[in-house]
Amino acid sequence: MRSDPNSQIRSGSWNRRLGWRFFRSRNSRRGSRLTVAGRTLLCLVILVLLGVAWGIRLAWQGNPDLGLSLVSAASPPTTLGGDWVSKPPRSRERFSQARKRADSIDPSGVPRLVEWLAPGDPSPMGPTTSAASDLVRVEYTLDEELTEAIFSIFRRGRVERGQAIVLDPRSGRLLAYVSTDPEGLPPERTYPAASIVKLLTAAALLEEAPVAAEQTCVYRGNKYRLSPRRLAIPKSGHETTLARALASSNNQCFSQWAVHSVGQNKLLAIFQRFGWLAAAAPGHDAGRIDEIKTKLDLGRLGSGLGGVRVNPLHVASLASILTDGRWVEPWWIDRVVDSGGRSIRMPRGEEPRQVLSQEIADRLRRMMVGTTASGTAKSAFRTRRGRRLLGEVDVAGKTGNVTGTDPYGRYEWFLGLAPAEDPTIAVVVLQLQSHLWWSRSSELAAKVLRTVFCDDQGCRDSLADRLTGDLSTWTDPLLISELERPLFISRTN
């Protein structure tokens, strides 16, 4: 089919009369190229798109619904007040609210929990009638996706009264803090510590009586039952080592070590040094030890059968000690920003302190692997076919359970650190069980750790980096407040 030559002439004549072309024909296979006018128009379009993107970014930062400005040149307040500082969003209700508020700031940002609160108001939910100028934005360290996963694990496990803490034991930074019933089982109160105490007794034994720690323990009868007669060391009977006694949670042996090898003063001293007799964090009760009147009282204390009460944050701080020997105060607030966009100074926490040698901390963790490999938590870290639940990721763990009061019930604990050789994640689970219960705390903790360390490709240590921030600069988790700061790109040679 032929083209009309007259139409081509008319088209060329029209372009010449227009005197303005965006493309210049080159009559070659490479096609056309932009003219000066075309390049100018393209630059203008790009600038407009960049301006729109920047406006959207500013809209996310400012949150005009609350009337918060982006930046204020005035000096920030000197410190932060309010009882709610010590009460993060642990319940399901507050978690849902904090999640929605985080999405309103940056829907595409790192999933961190955020609340708008009034410093002078005792309610952690924050008043709805307060002026925007009275509100502050609290950015928590708590990870939204991990917190949601723990709530789901507890729901499937039919946990009515339970608590869970996930943290980076090296820094004390909390990644999840969950409570299914903050009224019936308040997280800030203290509860019977059960066999978690055996870790402190073992640490005191390794420090103060290293010879006795290398010798075998001899006991008779049921290893879990204790009486005044069983405090005496028998001449014959069952024998076990410190590592096996810790893995099987042998009450008789730890009672003997507490009475005959460590002694009352040295045992109480390590409770004091590990921070169990002080408040683990602001707003939380201090631990307490009952008066020791008899050798049986001392034996019960050393084995965890009674005599000491702590809250889950005390056990979380123990995870830090078992990592590198340092006591680190747990914390859960990244930053607080006032209505003028200024950072508010937080109350200064306690400085980390060395309370145990690195050598003993490493040795205790190696012993704790026996709990999940062959001890009281073996079934929790195995599938029904006997395979390892976390693949090649070793877990150092300790179980504990005891019947207690205030409130009455069976208190079941689990403390886990992974990977055991060089922990980056620690998990603490506490349940208050009645006569009917569905899941052990070790089973719940194993599922939490699987959420952290496993995906469709399998289980590996590096998956925890997405929570702890052990990544390159480009992929570090950003605080929501980082949206207010300019991005600096450093050059590397």
C-alpha cells in the first residue's frame, strides 16, 4: 500500500511553520533524539515528580491530624515525666492502638510501635481530649511483627495468663514485651523464680567452690524431692555432674551445693550482685528473698523450690549476664518527641557493670544447651519425628516450675538464649497455669525462637539480624524519628 506523497509534504510544511519540535529526525536506524526544548520539558517533569514525593514525605512526618510541627528551634524540655514511661504497650489492646499510630506516621517504615501520650496523665492510653501541644510521641523498641507473632503463639497455645519478653541480651534492648492478662498477672510484680535460681547457684559454685563443681553429686531417691534428711550427702547412691544436674534440674544436688559448698552469705551476695534484690527497671518491683532460718530454707532457696520472687525483667537481665558477664538494664523506649519535634531527654539508666567473668558465663551457657538437647526442654525443641526444631541453631535454656501463691497457681518459666555460642536473642516466658493447661513455657519459647531464626529457606543465625540491627548501614532498622533527620551517605574508598 503506497503512502500519499502530498500528505508527507503537508506534514513537513506544518512542522516548519510550527517552528518547535521536541524530536529531531536523523533518518537512521538509531531513531530520533531530543531537541533542546524536549530536554528542558523532561527536566521540568522530573522536578515536579520530585517535589510531589518530597511533599508526601513531609506529610508523613508532620502528622497534621495532631498538629505537630516538623522542627522547632526552641530548646527541648530537660527531662520526661509520667508514670506511663515504665508501662510499655504490653496488652493486646494497647498493642493494636500503638500499631495503628505507627502506621499513621510512616506506613512503609520499619514496623515499630508508637503512642501519643500526655506526660502528666497517669493513663498509658493517653487522653483523647488533650490538646496536640500537650502530647508527646513515644517510639518504642518493640517490633510490631514479632509482637503480633507472639500474641498468635499464645492464642494458639491457649495461654490465659502469660508473659513473654524478647530482647537483645548484649544491649538490653527489648524487641517484644507481651502480657495476655496485665490485670490478673501484672508484669511489674514479682513471682516465685522456681528453678531459674539454679543458674545463680551454679554461678556461685563455679566462682566460690570450683573444686566442688568438678566433683560428682551423690543423691538418693527422687531427685526432685527435698527433705531435711536429703540435705546430707549420702555415701552411696545416684551420681551426676553439675552439667547433668542443671539439664535435669536436680533439686537434691543444688540443695547440697547451696548448703555445703556455697553457703548462705555467698549465695545471697550473688543475688545482690546480679540485681535480683533491686528493681530490674523503672516501675517494676524489686525482687525479694524470704528470711533464711534453717538449712532446709537455704537448700530450698539454692534449688529454686522457694524463698525468692522476681519478675520477668529480672530473668531478662540474667540473660545479659549469661551472654558476656555484664548486667545490663533492660529498656524499651527509643525516643520521645514533643509537639515541637524536639527530642525529650529520658531518665538516665544505670550503666552496665561486670558481675561475672566471661569464662564462667560461657561455661554456664554450654551447660544450658543440655536442657534443650537432652534435658527438661528436649521435647519442646524437637519435632514429632525427633528432628531439631531450629535446625543448626543451638539454644541455651533453663526451665523452672513451682506451685506458688499471690496469685495461686503453677508458675512455669523458660529462659532461652540463641545461638548458644554467641547469643544475639534471648527469650523469657512465664505462665501461671491452673489444673488444666495446654502448652509448656518451653514449647512457647521454642516457637518464638523459630519465628526469629527460621523462614521458608530453613533456620540460621543471621536471620536475627533483621531485629538486632547487625547489618550493613543501608539495611539497619531505622527509628521512626529518623524520618526527621537528613540522610547522609558516606563514601568508602
